[in-house]
Amino acid sequence: MQKFEWTGRWITPCEDMGDICPVFRKKWTAQKNITRAVAYLTALGVYEASLNGKPVGEEVLSPGWTVYRKRLQYQEYDITKLLQEENCLTVTVGRGWFRSPMPGWMDFEEKTLRYNQKAALLVEIHLYYEDGTKRILSSDETWECAESPVRFSEIYDGEHYDATFTPAYSLRAKILEWPYDILIPQEGEKILEQERIKAKRIFVTPAGETVVDFGQEVTGYVEFSLEARKGEEVRFLHGEMLDSKGNFYNENYRSAKAEIIYICRDGRQSWHPHLTFFGFRYLKLEAYPTHPKPEQFTAIAVHSDMRRTGNFRCGLELVNQLYSNIIWGQKGNFLDVPTDCPQRDERLGWTGDAQVFVKAASYNYDVERFFRKWLRDLKADQRPDGAVGQVIPDYIAHEQPSAAWGDAAVICPWQIYQTYGNEEVLKEQFSSMKAWVDYITASTASERLWTGGVHFGDWLGLDAAPGSYKGASREDFIASAFYIHSTELLIKAGHILGEDINFYEQLLQKLRKTFQETFTDCRTQTEYILAIWFSLTEQPQKAADDLATMILADGCRMRTGFVGTPYLLHVLSKYGYTELAYTLLLREEYPSWLYSVKKGATTVWEHWDGIMENGEFWSKDMNSFNHYAYGAVADWLYEQAAGIQIPEGHPGFSKVLIEPKPDQRLGWLEASIQTRNGLVKSSWKYQENKIRYEIHVDMPAEIRIAEQCWQAEPGDYIFWS
């Protein structure tokens, strides 16, 4: 799709409609035989477009979410088959991410300005005639507009729809002065309706509430069908959980109402919202005209259209459920932007969450296009001094950057390059990567360390002091460790691109030396993990031994948070403690990955004990039950349990190293990744205390099993018992 010069004008309603979503209309006559017709659309908000009563495309929530001040996507639709002699295009525009009051828990001027922006639409329709001529229909003052049946639609609070309302089209649009140079063709994956999940049951809670349960946490919306009379109302709320008494619960949504109100017309009807989305498993029916039945409700999962590339199964159903939870967590939070959660008054592109999960994400799905689009937004939103916001798009730009969050500017493009082998992502992001490292160098309070900033630390670390969200690891330790890590990755990228990185090579040597002179000991699990994984200790094996001793002395319990957890099992496996890594993975008591599974989780939780052992909730303030960060453990399942690894110097799996690390407690394991260079499968199974391996590769491979090594060629199968 090529960028082009727009002849269309931005149009907005000539009267303020408040929270009501405007609908724009254009009618025209075909005039001559048309061989092809293309529509180009975008909006300030999200739009839904129909031609002659049929959707112009399969996408939803277009034009998606970007750094709107600098980058606004437009979509291209082939509408040839929808044309008639007499044609009518209608486009409804909701608030979407553009004009919703995000984030919900803060009040500041930019948020207010965002909410008060006008809805606007930009359209061009290109008609190609059989005689070789062309006609362009562009949005301008001749377009009609009206109040739509969507009486309210917003990201956090939901959607209200009046099926009895008919737009009057008594108004004309007016021109809105808005930039055109920010417009870009669609860069990210399309946002589509992906799966349909029937309600599992409808029941009455002890509090007398009527609740619909889909049996799975979903990001998207609900379609319902019923027979009703004109004016009757359907009203329901969304929720993730039931409380300890079995009652509907959504206090953790905080200020987000997550509400649907639908005014029925006469007769049989089906409907779902079109301009917003929710994260939910349960519905609380507050008004429903008839006796509800499960077959009347379908949850529609919505996310970016990513191709599934990774698969994993093993002999323990709890681990399989954990893997399923990770997959659903990724689907639910990869809706155009890698968000922290899909349900509460947040849903922001937190950079820290993205960088800890990017490797697992890139094995589970093909996310190259998804991340490259988001990284372009990160670069566009990077501050003049090189600082990277806590979230991208940066809707809280007044907040200070944090170590391990801003480092997404370096870690994410490097991992996307590693998984897919495409140097273009490094070329596009190198200046951004460099600017982030330069920002740290210029802003630190201590030369050759990163001190003096305001950081999230080891966020939600289990060794946190009472009342704190931050783990006990020293913030200067974490910040300095990530400073070194990002500098090292910048150097690697520079070598690949042929950039002059002599300054950074000298800087890296000084940073390591100063770090080792300053931090002469490790005091927490996370400090040990970072010192080992980022090669900051001269005695990594001794440090790993000490880490293992610390974990064992604490009853085989992890104490890590967002920063330490993604690397924990990798460190243990690399330095001879794979059995302990499996013990942590398979632990069912709190704290553990399987604790939430045993509590009935269908996605990954924000807190290890989002539901505590006594059945009460950790809090209502910050307690998401669909938060993918701890799902980063999936990359250990692929790389260590299954043994599928990218060897140094072979990005994109141009060659693969397969070195499985089995454990009899799993019984058996099967894993595969569809890479850019072919499919790799690794499986093992215990039979009568013996292990049988089966490995298949579609690219050159080195296979290591029990100190034996094979060089495999594309298409080879390796069987070994």
C-alpha cells in the first residue's frame, strides 16, 4: 500500500454531539461501469464503515493505536464487490484510544485535552471505470452527518446502543483543520475478530446476581441474541473473577465501568459492541428482557492478526494449562499495542512488560510486524533527551523513565532481530537505541553507573517491604545492570550495521569495572540473577551456587518480581541447576506459576497471589488477572525444557541448537517453533526410566543429548534412546 497525496478533507460534525458517536454519510450513483473501487479511511477515534449495509472490511477498531501526534494509520479497502448502481457509505466514529480519558487513575491537562478533541473522519473513494477514467469521492462539507444509534462508546466505560434510533442526517459536516503529514499506511497487523466462545453456564450467585460464565478470560466483546419488544433494555457489566463467596466481582477494574447498555427494537435481534473492547470472563446481567440461556451469549476474542508459530505440550496438565494461560494472555494483550492488561482503567503499552515478554511472544506468534510498528511509535515518542516513557504511546509523558522499562528501546529490537533475522529492525531503531543509552549516560548522578533516577525496581518482587510494590533489590543495582546490558546490545547491533561504536565499547569496559567495584555482593535473588545473566560477575558459577543455596534455604521459593523472574530459570539451567528450575516451575503452592492455575486461572496474573491463600483478593487497587509479564517463562519451556535455541551468530534460526533438558516429573514433552528458516520440533519421553528423544529440523542444526552431539541437515529426523 503506497502513501499518497490526500484530496479528502478532515470532516467533523457541525454541532457538538457530546458523548454520542457521530455517523457520516455519502451517497453517489455509479454513473458508468466500474472495474475497481478502493476506499481509504482513517479517523480521529475508531471507526466502523459500511457500504450499502455491508462492512467495507473485516478489521475492527481501526485505525488502531499509534502516536497520533506524529503517526496516524489509514486503511485501504477493495470495495469493488460491494458496489451497486446507487451507493451509500456510512462511517460511525467512536472515541477509541484517541479521545478516551486514558489513563483512568490520573488527572492532568493532556488527558483532559485528549477527551475534548473532536471526532473527525477522512475518506477517499477511488472509482476506476471501464473506459479508463477515474473518479475520486473525497470527504468534504457535502457529506451528511447525524447522531448515530451509538449513544456512548469509550475504551474504559463501554458502549450504549439504541436499536430504536434512526439517524436523521439533518446536518452537514464541516472541515476540521488537522495535519495530513502524519498519515501513514497500515503498518501493524490488522485487528480482527479471532475466536468465538460460547457461554459455558448461567447461574445465580449467593448475592442473587445473574452471571454468565464463558469459562475463559477473553479480550473482546460479547454478542447476544434474543427476542424482545421495542424499548426493552439489556444491561450488563464485565468482570474477571468471582469473590470468595461466589459473587460477581470487578472492583479491580477501578474506575472503568465496563458496561453495556442496549435498547431493543421489536423482534429477534443480535448485537455486539463495535467501537470498544473489554477484558472479561464473566457478565453480570443487570437487565435482560427474557430468561437468559447460555446459547444466547458468545464471547468474541479480538486481537492483532498474528500467525501462531510456537506450540508446547507435556505430560502434566497443570503445565499445559499454564502454557494455555500464557497464550491467552498474549492474545488478550496484543491488541495493536503490547498492553499490560485489557480490563481496568489502564490498558497501556507498558515498556517493561513488553521487554520481559518479547522473546516468549516471538516464539509463540509471528510478532515481527506487530513489534516493528510499536517500536516505530516508541522512537516517535522518545523524548528530545533520549528518554523513553513508561508506556508507548506515551500517555503519561509527565512521568520519569525507569530502568528495565525504557530499556525496551534496546532489548525489543534486538530480540526481534534475533528471532527473525531481519536487520531492518536494527537499522530503523539504532538511533533510538543509541539515544536511550546516551540519555542514561547524561542523566545519571554517578559516572559509569546509573544512579539518582526514579525507578520501578524489581516491580512486585516478593521480597518487598510491607506496603511497597518494589522488591528489596537495590534500584541503583538494577538500573546500572540494565545500563550495561543495553550498552552491550547497542554495541552488538552496531557491529552488525557497521556503525562506529568505539565510544560505547570503551564505555562498556568502564561500566563493568565500576559496577564490580561498587556492587561487591548480591543481596537478593534478583541481584544474583542480573549479575549472572548480564555477565556482571567474574564468578558466575559461584554466584549461581549462592543463588541456588538462597532459594533452597527459603524452601524452594522464588522472591523475584518483574525484573528477576524472566531470567530466573534460565540462570539455574545454565549453571547446573535444571532440577531446581523444574522444581520452581512445578511448585503448586504460593508463590509459583502453578498456584494461579490451581486457583482456576485461564490467563496469567499480575500478582503471584492475586487471589490469596485465604480466598481473598490481593487488592482492588492493582490486581489484574490478565497480565502477561510472568508468562515470560514460556521462553524457558522452549529453550531449556525443549532445548530449542538460537546459537550465537545465527539470528532468525539460520542454524538451530537443540539441547533438551528433560525432567521425569513432566513425563513427556513436545515443542515446536515455525521459524523464518523452517520448522523445528523437539520431543522427549520417559519410558521405564529411559528417555527417548525425537527431533526434526528444517534447517542446519547442532543437536546435543547426554554429551553426544550430531550435526543435522534440513529435513533430518534424530531418534535417540
